[in-house]
Amino acid sequence: MREGFSKRCIPFSKFSGTAISGFSDKNGGNFDESDIKIPELPTNCCMSGCANCVWIQYAEELTKIFKDGGDKSREIILKKVDDPNMKAFLSLELTKLRGK
């Protein structure tokens, strides 16, 4: 885990363009958007598709938060990455994460 991901969190409701409807907690109750805190977006990606990509580590953190097998983290990340090559790389890598 990258140092600082769990410490620097922002309220999910302030994460523009992303809704969490349909998610529930481990007790079966629905999440309240104000209760969910997600890490800040990574800002130090080198855009080379390296094995320890900060976006993949970010996806792992989001997957732990959402407990949905990575579907929501994949959606969030692919919306935030503009470069088509990085988007293709991340799409493949995030699909592989789902299979773990």
C-alpha cells in the first residue's frame, strides 16, 4: 500500500461525477454518501504502465472500501485517466485484479 492513501481521504460525496447508489455495507444496510471517505487521486503517475502503477494501488484501496470486487474502482479510475494508452493498460490490469 502506498503511504498516505488511507490517511488522506476526501468525502465520497465531493468526488465529482461518481454516485454510489446500490452499494450496501457488510450488514446489508445502504451506504450514506457522507459516510464514505475515499483516498485522494494519485498525482504521481509516470504514465509508462509500470508494474507498480499508482492507479492499480489506488484501485486496490478503493476495492477494499467498496467491497464489490473492483467494479466501482475500475469505473472511477477509467473516468479519471484521459490518456488512451494508459486507459487500455489500466483496463486490462484492473480486469485481472477482479479475478484475484
